[in-house]
Amino acid sequence: MLQALGLGAAVEAVYRGMLADPSEGIAELSTRLGLTQTQVRASLDQLVDLGLLRPSRDSPGALRAVRPELGLEVLLRRQETEVARQQKELAHSRAAAAQVVSEFAELRPNTEVDGAERLVGMDAIQNRLEELAHGLARECLAILPGGALSEASMEASRPLDRRALARGIEMCSVYQDSARNDPATLAYARWLTEQGGQVRTSPLLPPRLLVFDRTVAVVPIDPDNSRMGALCTSAPGIVASLVTLFEQTWEAAVPLGADRPRATDTGPTGPELELLRLLASGMTDEAASKRLGVSLRTVRRQMAALMERLHATSRFEAGLKAAREGWL
């Protein structure tokens, strides 16, 4: 009954025994209470420390039990004092924690404001994507520019894609044509189609885009600098515009199982035409290679092949002849 005051069962039994018969010694208490003499001695020491036993004036060397209304009241006051101290410390801790949370919230980028959440760091982005993938109900739309996917990206996406497809989620992904030239990325795209996903490719793609159930979209804050993080938005107007962008990109793309048309005498292939347009707009070879997701060497090789087909000796002449042929 007195455990709340810090008295164990043995200590309480000895205290009750001392109250009932103060004349009993250690041996008598041990026999009557069913405790070992070691337990009785330890209990007596604890009762003295708690102030429930005090030296007897009538019998020097003996102990007397303090009456419960006095001794237990002292214990209650001690406990109240300790509880008050703990509550005070807890209040200080809560105030300190609230201050840290407030300061962190001002500095933390991964905070949602007006339906938009800025995600900084791969862990924050991956955590959010896992949450969104777990909550998928119908479909996931993806635009994945840049050609070859990194090994880390594919490893992180595979379990999410597998679980979503197993649940019957419709997955539509658009890769860049140059992804066909990377064995690992091509194998991953084929695995997606084997699992029930749909994959298409296009020579030129807008920035990376993920749309979940047409209600939440994730886009890079700066397509040219992935370290800037990603923006997760559920604003209906923004999401609707991004869904329209995806649908336009999807319609212009070619299914993974279909081959791109080869170059003929009548006109360039899709990738070649996109390269011509980019260069005609004033873009450098380096910038065009990034937009097309291919190497700088590939861009220069394709341009050399176009110049040869157009019988042009310079890029300027190639541009004029391409326009004359109606390619631009």
C-alpha cells in the first residue's frame, strides 16, 4: 500500500511490525514476517533513512517506530517537494524544447506553406516520395529527363515501383531517348513494363516531374542544380498545369518497345530534328547535350552526320539548307 511513498513490500512489513510490537528484535521480526534477517536489517536501515524509525529513549540502542500520522506526513511532504521540483524542471525543459522547435522551424526548409513543401536533401526527398508512394490510390505520372539514371536512383525507386504496381497502380513514365543507350537504365525501364508499367521515350523532355493521383506534384526547385532540392505542391491549379504538361509530353513520346524512325533522305529522325532546333535557337553544343541527355561527343557526331546529309560545309550553311528542306 505504501509503495507510492517509496516503501517496498518488505520495508512496509517491517514498519508495520515495529508499530505493532516495538519490543521485537531482528530475529523475532524475521520469524513472524517470514523474511530473512538480512532483509529485516536492510528494511530497518531504510526506515531510519526515511525518518520512520528513531532511536528509543527508553531502551538505549533500540529503535522506536514513528507514528504513521507523523512519519508518513513527512514522506508525503518530501514527495510533494520532489514532484514540484520535477514539474519545474519539466516546465523548463518544455520551454527550451519549444524554443528549439521554433528556431528550427524558421530555418528548416522542409516545411509546408500554403500547399507547397520545400524539400532539401536526398533523405527529405526520399522520405516524402515514400510517403506519397505509400498513399497512391490510382496512378503515378513521371517525366525523367537526363538519359541514364543513377544506380542510387534506381535502387531507391525499385521497391516503391514494385509495391505500387503490385497494388494495381497505373504507372506512366517518360524517359529521354538517350536512356535507350544505357544498358542499366534500359533494363530498368523494361522491368517496369514487364511489371505492368508503361514507358515511353522522347528526344527532348521538360524538367523532371512526378505527379501522384493528379493531386500532388514534385518538381525540382532548380532543374540545373539538384542540390537546391525539390518542391512538393498540392495546389490544384499548379498540379493541373503539370498534368497537362505530362499529357502533352506523353502523346509526343514513343513506346519503349517501338524503335525511333531512322534517318532517311526525306528528313531527320526525331532526335536529330530536336538537335537542329536547339542549335538553331542559339544553344551551344554543351547546352544541347544536357537538354538531350547525351554526351557532347554524340551531339557533335550527329551534327556532322546532318551536315554530310545536307552537303553543307558549315553549320550556317546547314541551317539554311535545313530550313529550305522544311526541317526547321
